[in-house]
Amino acid sequence: MKKPNPISFIDVQAHRARIGDAIDEAIAKVVSHGEYILGPEVIELEATLSVRMDGRHVITCANGTDALHLCLRGLGAKRNDAVFVPAFTFAATAEAICLAGATPVFVDIDPDTYNISVESLDAAIRMVRDDGALNPVGVIAVDLFGQSAAYSSLELLTKKHGIWLLEDAAQALGARFNGKPCGTFGIAATTSFFPAKPLGAYGDGGAIFVEDAALATQLRSLRMHGKGTDKYDNIHIGMNSRLDTVQAAILLEKLKVFDDEIEARNKVALRYNEFLNDIVTTPTIRAEKHNVWAQYTIKTPLREQLKAALKEAGIPTAIYYRSSLTQQPAYEDFPIAPT
């Protein structure tokens, strides 16, 4: 029997059947005007995203990791500061904390949503305060697999402890929590435009969303070598992290069909839930959350057997993630919340 043609796990080319010509024209326009760095499309993208983010200031940058790093710099995270982060996430979340000079403290997750556990976070903050070696300053909540974290509870807890909340919405642009867009929670929020993300570019890219105008001004400076009145006036020690104009032009075209794509993802996910619910553990869908399904994640005791069978049928799978950050050599010596 002939094997079926394999399909892509994430088909980053599928949209071209619908908007490929528009994207090609947008790229050609950038090539024509030649403003490749912070050109008009970058300004337009930031303004367009600001409308979607309830009027927050938008600062685009080179990638999602830089977005986190810039935020931590802007918030003043430094040596001997503790920043709490879920142990189950991509390394970039904890990596940015280390790059800023602070210490990541790993927190357990909710086993149903895979997002940060509020109970474990509370215990971790108390543990660090009691120990006294580190100063608790903030928490990064990750909207894993396209579903928002529990922001009502997180906002109450961080306010009680007097620490800031930063939202890592790298996988959740377009998702909502109680009707409010992901990317609008906490003192600042970040996202990624990596090609496989819900809103993906043709290369790397990222963005920051903030309410505070002074913080937005500082972040714009930090992304351009600490720029002041001009590029030769350096008022901060910054970095070089700008979204190029070609990527902005592509993202503007993809935004025009983004809501349709989210709706299509939700229809597919609901069908998966309907037919797989009695076979594997399907994702938990909370009533207050609108998911963008960056990944559709299941649990089964027969993982390797199922992977092999699906591969034979031409259906791709991936493991997000094989181990927690606390089990990886680079992060195994950092503090962990009490169990």
C-alpha cells in the first residue's frame, strides 16, 4: 500500500495561496523605497498593533528573546534580583533573565493548562523572601501553546507581594483572557514573529507592548544602542535590536487575514477535541480564555507508539518540550519553588 504524502507540522507557506501576491508586492515596495531599517512599514505595523493591543505603545525589535531582554533592562532587573518563571517553557524566557543579570527562580505549572501555577508562584516568592539571598522583583508569565495564563489570579498575587508582572505572549498573539487581548497584561508584554508563531514573519522579529509612555521611550532608546536625540547621542547602554522593514511589510499583509486564520485554527481544534477526547487527554479549554492554538498538545501514556503510528500515516508530531528547564544543564543549579 502506498504511503500517504507527509504534511508539514507547521506549514509556513500555506498562506501564500491566499496572500502571496500581496506579500510579494509589499516586499517589492520596500525594495523600491530602500528604507530597510525602521522604514514606514515598521511605523505602520507598530500603529496597527497598538490598535489591537487596546492602545498600548508598541516597540518592535529583532526577535522575541530581545523583547524580553529589553523589558527586563527597562524594568531595572539586575544582579541579586529574583525573577520567577515557569519551569516548563522555551529557554528564551529564562535566558533573558540571565542576560539581564538577574536570577531565574523556577515555578511549577498547572497540569491542565501547562501555564504557571499561582499556588507554586506564591510558595516560591515566600521561599525567596524567607531565604533573603535574593530580592523578588517580578514574574514572567508565559501564554503557552496559545492559551493565556490565569491573569486575574496573577495580578492579585503580584500586587499582594509588590512585584511586577511581565507577559510572555510569544505563542499567543490573538488570544484573549476575559475578552482582553493577550499582550495587554502586566506592566509590559512581549511577543515573537518567528515564522512558526501564530503571526509569523519570513524571518525573526518581536515586539513589546507597554502602557507607560516613559517606559516606551526608554525601550525605543535601548533597542537602538541607547539612542538619545540622535544616533550619536547615547544616553543608555543599549543594544542593536530592530525589526527590519521587509519583515514589517510582510506582517502587515498577514495581519489582514490573521483573524480568519485564528477562527480556522479554533474550528480545527474543536474537531480534534470532539474526535480525540475518548482516546487521549485533549487540551483543557477554559471558558474565560480564547486560544490561538500555537500548538495542539495532547497527553498519552503511549506517546512513542502514537508518534510512530502517526509518522507512518504521514502525520507529523513534535514534543513541546522533552524536559523542564530545571532538568537542563544550563539551568539546573537555579532556585526551584518548594514542592
